[in-house]
Amino acid sequence: MEVKAPLAHNALNGPMTNVTLKYATRAVPRYTSYPTAPHFDVGFGADIYAEWLQSVDPLVPISLYLHVPFCQSMCHYCGCYTKITKKEKPLQDYADMLVREIALVASKLPDQQLVSHIHWGGGTPSILPRDAFLRVVDVVKAHFTFTSDIEHAIELDPRTVNPDLAQTLHLAGINRASLGVQDFDLKVQEAVGRVQPYAIVKASVEALRAVGIEEINLDLMYGLPHQTRETIRNSIDLTASLNPTRLALFGYAHVPWMKKHQRLIKEELLPDAQERIALFDDACQALADYGFEKIGLDHFAKSDDPLAIAAREGSMRRNFQGYTTDEADILIGLGASSIGKMPQGYIQNSPDFGGWVRSVEAGELPIARGLAMDDDDRARAAIIMSIMTAYQVDIAMVAKDFGVNLDAIRASSYGYLDELIADGVATREGDLVCVTHEGRPLVRLVAAAFDAYLHKGKGRHSVAV
Ligand code: SF4
């Protein structure tokens, strides 16, 4: 796939804007997994997960995800699973428990399993005290063998980054860092409860580069209160001046029925659907002007970046962190609430902190929910992955590959596509389904046509644009 154009940069008053507007407020999943997390089964047993772990091939590299669900303060827009602490003891205790969980999971896997990707997310993983963070890294190194080209990535809050932390990250072997920027405008930052002036972000980037961490992603957000086309353009200018290798531009998902603290964001200050589209379009155009290629729904990279290359070569994947070059079929989630993926299905650790601790202390895998995929799930997951990453899919070929009934997929999904096809969002020639260039901002809706769970009523999702 080639994603050179600055994405569906709609003429703002053109017919496609009306189409985008028509669908913009429809709620659909982000499809970082299929089936999506609300459909995982609470009756799923840890014994099944243990069997899955025991079947892993030691020679095929896997990925690890380490979740640290703590932050120093709550950003009003936060959609993550995290809790606030200013004390060190809970962080030290958490690291101790994480160490025990790593050893527990490793004991079910082949000895010295190969690992090619590690991702620290949260929360704010860098909130762990230096000794606690390095303790966890040492245990990971003791139980797993790293490939020579391992990507060891971490999400960072720029407000926590200083030269000491950068040194610690370097010592731990971190080679990619994602910094949450969201927007540089002070009024926007105040409205979302996260004030971090440009100078702080710049100093963070410089501290990381000073220790040799060159792969730096900056995460931006559109759809925030007080954001205007002028402020977002200014934020892109400042972002580009920091010369990141990759960028993400996420739409703020206002879901106060799920995330109560989002009530601190005044709804009347949020841009409406039309303004959201304009903000996104302007930001995309500004990023294109700076030479960033659009990757999938919401990522950007320079043309020589591995993610841009993977997108062009068709090897890009989508996982819980978004678009990725990580091709491993196995992702082991570690830490409270983390989600893992195996060829057999999905597993989620207990989001209940006490439950997670009790299970680990008892020497049991701390699983709260999971889902064993059947052939229909696998076929639809492949279809949705292809739509989300390559904007096209041959349904007949996928049905053949997975040995599922093609007529059943056609019957359950093609009807949902008709309206999107009529509106120019997608095309279908026989069983070849494509998202049109103009329809790309609505790619989640095309994917949703193949989601067999979506109409079963579980889960409320964020808006499509
Ligand atoms: S730092 Fe990130 S995880 Fe923590 S509250 Fe803010 S947005 Fe949420």
C-alpha cells in the first residue's frame, strides 16, 4: 500500500465533507483488535491461557507489553486505565508484583523465549522509581532472550522526563520513546488539565537524544476544547520543529459515561463534528507540508521510516498500540488490565488492582477475561486488519484461507456496505472491497461492516471521525 497523499484532504465544502459529516457521529470501534475487548468473556479460564503459553514456539520471537497504571495527576481527556499516586510505596509494590508476574508467565513459556518487541504503556511507565524500573527490566532480561534488533519502546509524559530519567532509559535499553504532546496551545492545555509548555517538551526530546534515544514519536490530539484551525496549525509547526521520526494524531474520544473524569471537559467547548473534520484535515495538510506521509488512520512518518516502508510493502500491522511494524503473532500482556494476543485468542489481565495482586501472589495467571477465537473470528479479524491497514481486502481469498463459508460472510456483511458504497466511501467489485481515497477517514465504518459482534449490543464506542 502506498499512502503518500496527505490523506483524504477533503475540500471542506465539497460533497465528501457532507458524507463525512453524515457518518462522523456514528459510534464504531477503533479496531485495535477483533473481536474487540467488550466482547471478551469473563468466564474465560486461566488454565486455557496456560495451555496457550505452553504451545509457544521458542524460536519464533514474541512481543511483550508492560502496563504501569499510575500517573502523577489525571488529564481530563484520559481514556486509559490508570490511577493517581504521589507516593513511592505503591510504585515499588507494583514493580515487585510485576516482577513476580513476569516470572510466573515465563515459567509457562519455553525457556528463554525470544522477544523482538517490548512496549511499556500506561499510565505513565516512567513514574516508576529508577531502581524499580531497572528491577523489572532485569527480570525481563533474565527470563527472555532479546533479538539483536529488538525494539524496546516506552510511552512518556514529557513532564516527567529529565536527564536522569533519560540515563535510566538508556541503561534499560530503551530505543524508542513516545511523548504525549496533544496540543501546544496553553488555553487548550489548561482546558484538558495538562499544562506542558513547548520548552518542557523540547527539553524532554533533547534529554532523550543526548543519551542516544533517537527514535522519538510525538502524539497529538484533535477534537479538544478551544482547539481551532489556527492553534492546531501552530501545534503542528512546533511539533515539526522537534523533528520526530513518527507522529500520531488521535481524535479525542469523549466517553464520559465510561471515563467519569472526562466530565471535567465542558462539552460546549468541544468542536462539533464539522469542526473536528476541519481540524483533522488541516493537521493532515500541515503534516504533509512538512513531508510526513500518512500511515493508516492516524499515524504519520517520514518516507524512510520503517513504519512508512512497512505500510508501502504491505507488512504493517495494527495492535493495541495502533499501527506498528511488530509482526509477532504473540503479544504477552503484563500488569493490571493489560491485554495480550495469542494465535488462539485474546486474554486480559484483571483491571481490578486487588484481584491482579491476589492472583499473582497465589501463583495464578491473573486473567479476568478472554476469548478463544473460532475460524469465523479469525477470518473477520484478517478482513478487518486488511481494511484498517491496506484499505482493501479480497473477501473470497480470506474465506478460502480460513476455510469459512464465503456466502455467510457475504450475507452478514455486504448489506452494511451498500450505504457506504452509495456514498462513495467504499467500492465492491465481486468480493474485492476497497475503501476509496476520499473515504479513508471513515475506514472504521467499512471495517465495522464485517464485525459480527457489533450489533449484539455490548459496548459503546467513540465517534467515527
Ligand atoms: S498521563 Fe496519560 S495515562 Fe496518565 S492521566 Fe494523562 S493521559 Fe492518562
